[in-house]
Amino acid sequence: MEIAILLFLKRSTKLLIFNAAVVKILEAKKANINAGLGQCVAEMLAAKLFNEREGNHIKTIYGTVTTGTIWKFLKLIGQVVEIDLGEYYINDIGKVIGILSDILAEEVF
């Protein structure tokens, strides 16, 4: 049985209630980053719809597919998905954490 780990991050640190999705993190099944891209995009679209329904005006939804050691980042603006061609490795943890920090600070990768 395969289990996907779903994690959404939110920007607000003041609320314990989940009210706005900004980052979707998906564990790649069978360590296959490319196979997880479609699922990640679908979940990013779901996050966009959730935000719209909740009245959150969040322009960009970010996503990442990871094996735990390899990270790939995505960005959804409107109906356009951008996939970063680079792959980031856990041995350069500063880069991965930096990208996630920039996303939460409303920066782009």
C-alpha cells in the first residue's frame, strides 16, 4: 500500500485554525519525482479553490514534490503552472530551507 504525505503550509502564525493554503508538499511515491508532479498540481488547484471559497485573495500557490532527499518546486498563478527545472538536494539543506522561507515570506523561487 502506498501512502502520500499531504502537508499544507500557511503564512499566518497567529491562528491555529487552517484558513489559507499557500504551499503544498507531496511525498513522491516510489521515489519518482516526475510521477508526483501531476498529483501536486491537482492539489495546488484544490488549494486555490479552497482559498477562493474562503475569500482568501492569495495570488500564488506553491508546491513541492520530494523524495525526502530530492526536492522539486512548482508555482501556480491563475491557471498557469510553472515547474522549476532544477532539483534541490537535501545535502544542500540551506537552499531547500531558503526556498521554503522565501515562499512563506511571499517571495518567488
